[in-house]
Amino acid sequence: MPYTALIETLGRQAREASLALATAGTARKNAALERLAELLGERASAVLAANARDVTAAKATGLTGPLLERLVLTPSRLTALAESVRQVAALPDPVGEELERIRRPNGLDIRKIRVPLGVIAIIYESRPNVTIDCAVLCLKSGNACILRGGKEAFETNTALAALLTEALGETGLPVHAVQLVPTPDRAALLPLLKLDQYIHCVIPRGGEALIRFVADNATVPVIKHFKGVCTIYVDKDADPALAEKILVNAKVQRPGVCNSAENLFIHAAAAPALLPGLARALAAHKVELRVDAGARALLEKEPGLKLVTAAESDFSEEYLDLILAVKIVPDLEAAIAAVNHYGSGHSDAIVTHDETAAQRFLAGVDSATVYWNASTRFTDGFEFGLGAEIGISTDRLHARGPMGLRELCSYKYIILGNGQIKE
């Protein structure tokens, strides 16, 4: 493979840096983060110029809509990015935290201590803020990282990676603790995914096709979610105004992200009174509704609605657009079963004033995050108080949901003795 030597060099340098970073003090790591936040302000014009070149090139290739919106950096987004770096610096350092302590009858003192994973590769598309979000979380948690962004953001990512290298060097941390794969060529992916002698974990962020490619080809462990098929379930005891507020926010506020709603399930007893109003509120934002037979019967005489008869597959589709699939369900248990059947285990919500129904939904829905009377748009590391996030996992081993600093750590046992031997 043409990139094997390059990728092996990056891996070896990252592993060496990870060993040094694992024992770096909190103060030095925070100093690097604070310097990075300053550089994002000082070098804003250069970063925005690089981003403008990426946006121009992307438009020339026909990139539009939510994918283009994800690519764009603005002064306000850059300022928010710098603030997220400072918030990570202010978070407690997870490295060295004692998770458990066991004193054995023979006098052994066994301590379970949180430690970095080691070297993390992050593979992502379009959103250049991921370069900063992932790097700072890895840095604060003592991990080295290898970043491989999409070709559409290559110039922006290169500019941001240069700031990271500068901040590391100025504060005495290994400059290879954060490295960007210096080519957008997809041929560089395969050797990266198979570099298990140096890389301890791969986290893909992007569309389902990218994530499945990574999962299918990696020999390194992968933490992932394939897609975000999120549902708002409106129960029979839902407040109409609250249901509308939550549903519109979950679908419309930013439709091109993984925690936006793709399904509306509504209790049959509530549908005649509530569904027409909900549909009108969505139509005001130009949302297309893909409806089952029951929903169509209630809505077909409503003016101004864009209705499409739903296929079975529509309820498992991640649209990332102003499209919502609508299904009427006979009761709460059917709603739970439908969420578990059609959803992706990402984020789902119930709207109801019935606490018993809410608690049953929260317990019965098998997803990483489950909400009662709140929008699914909160499934995010920043919103959860984790600073930034390195990704959202729908896996069940090691990490689930938004992944912050603690989720980027493993643990080891430290055993203190005074001459004990095994008899």
C-alpha cells in the first residue's frame, strides 16, 4: 500500500507521545489547552481563510444543504470552539482517579486507577470543529491521537492541526501527541485501520457508509454509532403546546445532525386532537411528512401539508433533512416496541404528563439516551457538561452515549505489598 510507511511513522510517533503524555501533569495539559484557545483567536483570519477555500471547493463539487452547513466555520463558531477548549481545560483531570480500593487479608493494597487508552485514531467527515473537539479531549485525558478528516475540510483541518502543534510545542508537551494524516486520499485509511501495534482504538464520525467501512475493515477496536434514527413519542397524556415545542425543536433546529428527530410516533387516543396541530407546526418549517395510513387519514384534508405515504423502511431512515416519518401507535407498549424495532439506539423521547408512562418508556427503550419531556437535541457532550465530545457511542462495551474525558480512559490495577508471595 502506498501510504503504509507514512501511517506506520505516524503510529510510532503517536505511541511514543502517548507514553509521555500519560504521565504529564494536569497543569501542563491545561496550559496547552489555554494556549490553543488563545491561538484560535490570534489566528482566526488564517483559519477562516482556509475554511473559505474549502467551502468554495465544496460548492464547486455540488455539496449543498446540511453537509455544506456542517463544513462552514464562522467567527462566532470559532469563538465558541475556543470557549469549548477552555471548558475542557476547566474540567477535572480523569487520569489517576481511584475507582476502587481493595484490601486483601494478606495485606495487599489493590487500587483500581483510571488511565488513558493510549493512541486513538479519529476518522471523520465535513465538520472541522471535530479536529479541535477530539484533539483537546484526547489531550486532557492523556491520549495521543491521529486525526483523519474528510477531503472537503482538508485545508481547514490542516490549519487547525498547525495550531495544536504550536500549542503543544510552546508548553513542553510532545508535538506528536496530535497528528493529522497529511492526505485526504482514502487509500491512507486501510493501513491506519490495521495499525493495531500502535493504535488502541478507532472512533469514526460521519455518515453510515464511512462508519460501516471502518467497522468492516479495522483490526483495531472501533467505538461507533452507525446512524441516529431518533424518535419523539407523543403519549395520550401529552400537553399539546409542550409536544409541539419539543417536536419542532428536535426536527427543525438543526436537521442535519445525528440527534435530530427522524420519527414521530403518537398514541392513537391523542392523534385526532394533536396530530393536525403538530403537522401544521412542522409544515411552517417546510417539513415533509412520510405518514402511515392512520396519519394520512387524519391529515389529508389539512391544507399546506406535504404528505408522502410512508414505506416500512422510512421508519428506519436517517434523513438528516427536513423529513419526518409519522406513525400512529395503539398504546405505550406498542410505542416502546416500535422505537426498539425501528430506532438505532441513539436518542429517543416521550412527551407526557403521566409519570408512570414516562418511567415505563425510560426503562423499556433500549437506547443510549432516553428523554422525558425534552428534545433529543441535547445528546451532546457539551450539553451534558462533558466539555466537548469525541463521539456518541451506541455500542455496549466500554462506552455508551456521548463520550467525554472519562470514556477516553481505561483503568489499571496498582498493587502495593510488603513482601507477600503466593503460597
